[in-house]
Amino acid sequence: MSLLGTLGSARREGSDAPTASEPRRRGRVHGLALVGRLRQELLDPLMRGAYSLMLNSVATALLGLIFWVLAAHVRDSHQVGQDSALIASMMGISSIFQLNLANTITRFLPRAGPRTRRWVLCAYAIALLATAAGAVAFVIVVPGLTRGLRFLGHDGQLAAVFVAATALWSVFGLQDAVMTALRRAPWIPLENSVFGVLKVALLPALAVLAVGHAVFVSWMLPMVLLLAPVNYMIFRRFIPAHIRRHPEARPVAEMLPSRRIRRFLLADYLGSVAQQATLALPTLLVIALIGSSANAYFYVPFMLVTSFDTLFFNPSVALVVEGAFAPDNAAELVRRIVGRLGKLVLPGVLVMVLAAPLLLLPFGASYSAHGAAAMRLLALASIFRIAVSLFAAVARVQGRGGVILGVYGATVALLVPLIFVLHVPLGIEGVALAWLLANAAVAIAVAPSLVRLLRAGRRVSAGRVEAGSRSPRHASAAASQSALATMARLRAARRAAPPREGTGVRWSAMALLGILASVAALVVSFPGAPSGVRFGVLLTFLCSAPGTALLGALEPRTARVSPALVLVSGLALAALVAQVMLLLGAWWPGIVLPVAAAGCLVALVALRRAARRAQPEAAR
């Protein structure tokens, strides 16, 4: 071999041999690949919105943790319990009287086009007026009925500040929904981080100045300060840019797979009320049944666990926004979210269960001692709550308001009785156990539908990959257009078709049972009826008539209904009425039940007549 050949061989062998810089080079390559994958993820509007909202949850939770740790050290447990009840009441009232506008915004605003600015202003005005009215009613009625909130009725200045703060809190929450719907979710973590930092900075200063209810005031002031700059950005930058990118405006009637828009919005609103009731009632019931100090030990772990839940609830909001642009891809959107984020849920729950005393220790040794067991039970419910949240998000995209109402109504219907039963022997641990049992039961009920949805998304994804392997982009675009055209034809045919058969028992038969049960309930409402007969008749009435009337009003074109959904809907309505009576201190079942029976009787008779009139028209 020549000298040049020998040198060339040696050079090649040296190049193949590993060098000292090879590990660094490989690490750099892996780092660049990771950055590339992250950049690719952020180009996807679904994942960009999901990650932004999750980052917002992390920042809010961490700053909230610091805030409540600081509150526990600068105020005693009684003061923390009072102010936490004020904050929980403010959020609960805002959520109920906000009229579900946050979900409506994320569902319809993405395709509003030039009407975007007008819709946002109308939503703000409605939320302000409705929430202010609800807060005034709360201040007038509830403090006189609940010992734990009696201080609110004795302080007129605090009551006025509470009403104003509750009304503005609705706008503060809606502006996040507006930014999410406009695909500006990356701004939300910045906004709420500033809010959290200002809370932490103001609390010790207000405590030093001996300001009354310093915890509540330090929560309220930063919210007021941030309203103007955030909405300036929304109306001056975000909305004009959104209109330029999406100038087309679709009528609301074309954004859902049916023409029952008002019924969907009503059912979605009632479902949202029930969802918020599940968050507000545990704290209010603890402070009313056990006391302010016990509420402090319950509220801190409850706040930590629900903050963790929010971390995984927020991707479902991004799913609704992207589903507004492509409602036929809901199954694929869910599959992508579960595939990327689902693996984080179980480790997070395991950490909270195992390290509950350590996580509560920064609040003080008493919080760790009294709240660890409750936190473990609350954390176990997170898996079930996240599954239900994804299921409800898909139902919202598909326009299935009755399903949303049934899911969250069933949760309330199970939660409240369990709290009343279990708090007596177990205290706050019993309330936490009621939370776990109620959420687990509802999640098990919706699990089969969610599994079928995920499998459908996997089949759709596999079909797209196969189509892409046969031909490149043009074939995929043609297939998508063909699928959309097919879905449009199917929707038109379904609207013109006679009432759907569905599954279960015929609605007319359930309505007849409800009418008979309503009449029997009216009869046994009079004095002298045997207690055993009275109990059986009223139970039959509650399990049949209210749910049948509600489903008949929400789904007038469905010929058959599920008895389980009728049962759940009826019990949910009964639980909501019972909650209102308990909170108002007006326990009048002897008056409410006859009125409810008469109302159901009239509604069912009217719905049966309407259904009979619709049958000849469908036959023609």
C-alpha cells in the first residue's frame, strides 16, 4: 500500500473512532431535536392553547400557594376562614350569574368575524348586570341564614365592596375566555402571574396597616388594577387582528349540528351552574356545618387539589376553541390531548397522595395535621374529574347540552346528600370522601362513551396516515373536503328527517308515567296520606316526571330516552332545589313538592300534545 493510501486509511479510522467531544455533540443534537419538537408543538393551535393554559394554571397555583401560606402566617385561622369564604362566595356567585358566557365565548366567538367586538361588549355588560344583581341578593339573604357569613350582613361597607368585586370578577374571568377564543392564550399566564404577584405583595402591607379582611382586599385590588390594560390589548390589538385573519362570520345556527340553539345554551348554562355548585358548595357547607376553623383546614387542601385539576381542565377549553373551527374532528382532538398530557395525571395524583403532609406543612403544622387525610381523598378524585371534563368538552362541541346537564347535575345530586351524611362521623374527611365518591360514580358512568370516542379518534388518525401514504397533500385535502361535504349532507338529511328513535324507552311512555306520578304526588300532598305510600309516590315522581319533562323540552325530536338519564336529571333538579332551600333557610317541601308536581303535570301534557301534532307533519 502506498504512503498516501496508508495516511488516508489512518485518517478514516481516526474519524470513525470516538472523540472526547462526541458526547457533547450528541447532547447538542438531542437538544436541538427537542427544541424542534417543542417548536412544532407550539405551531399547533390546539397544543399552543393547551400548554399556555396549563402554564397559566401552574403559575396561578404556585403564586396562590405562596399567597395562602402567607395568609396563614399573617392572619389566624378564623380570619383566613372568613376571607376564604368571601372569596369562594365571590367566585361561586360570579360563575352562576355569569350565565355561562365564558363557555359561550369559547364556543362561538372564534367564528364571529366582524361581530366579535360587539359580542364581547354585550357579554361584559350582561355579566356585570347579572352578577351584581346576584351578589346583592346574596348579601341580603344569605348572611342572615348562615352563621359563618353573618359578619357580611353586619358590615355595610364590606357588603358594598363585595358586590362590586363580584361583578368585576365576572369581567376578569371573561377576558381570559376572550383571549382563549381569539387564540391569544399565551398572554393569559402573563396576566395572571402579574395578578398573583400583586396579591402576594399587597397582603403583608395591608396586614401591617391593620386593614380589615386583608386577605379578601389583597385578592380584589390587583384584579381591579389589571382590568383596564388587559382590555385595552383585547380591543385595540387582539380583536382587529382576529377579524383580519378570520373575516368570515357564520350565523350561530350553523355552528352547531342542530337548530336547537336556545335549548342547548339553556342546558349548558344549567350544567355550568351545577359544575360551579360542586366547587362552591363543599366550602360553604363546611363553614355552615362544621365552622370557620374547620373550613380553613379543608379549604387549603381543596384549593391545592382543584388547582391541580385546573391544570388538566384547561386543555379541554382549548379543545372547545379548536372544535369550533373543526367540529367534526372532536374525537381526534381528544385523542391528541390524552396522548400528550394524560401520562402526567397519575404521577401528579400519586405525589399529592403520598406527600400530602409535606405539601401542607408550609401552611403550618396544624394544617398538615388536620388536612392531610382530606387532601389524599380529594386528590384521588382528580382522575375522575379530568375524565368528566374531557367528556363534557366534547359534548359542548357537538351541541349536546342535555348530556352536560346530566353529568354535572348527577355530580351535585350525589355530592350534597353524601356531605350531609358523612360529615357527622368523619368531619372534613367525610366531606372529602363525599367528593371522591360523587365524582367517581359519574366518571364510571361516562367512561364507556369516552373510550369509544378515543377509539374513533384513533381510527380517524390511522385513516389519515394511510391516505397520506397513498398520495401527498392534495389527496389529503380532497379527502377532508369530501368528508366535510358528506357531513353537511348528513346534517341536512337529519334536520329534515322525522324524530329520532334513539335508544331506551319511548318518551311517550315515560311521559305517561310522569303524568300519573304527578297526579299521585298531588293527591298524597294533602294531609292524611300514609307515610309509606307518600314516600313511595314522591320517590316515583322525583325519579320520573322532572327528568322526562326536562329531556322532552331539550330534545323534542327524540322518540326514545334513556331511563338512567331521566333518573339522573330528575334527581339533579331535586338536589338543586333542595340546595336553594337549605342555603336560604326555607325548608318548605310541603309547598315546593305540590307546586313541582303541578308544573310537571302541565309541562308533560303540553309536550305530549306537541309530539302528537308533530307526528302527522313528519308522516307527510
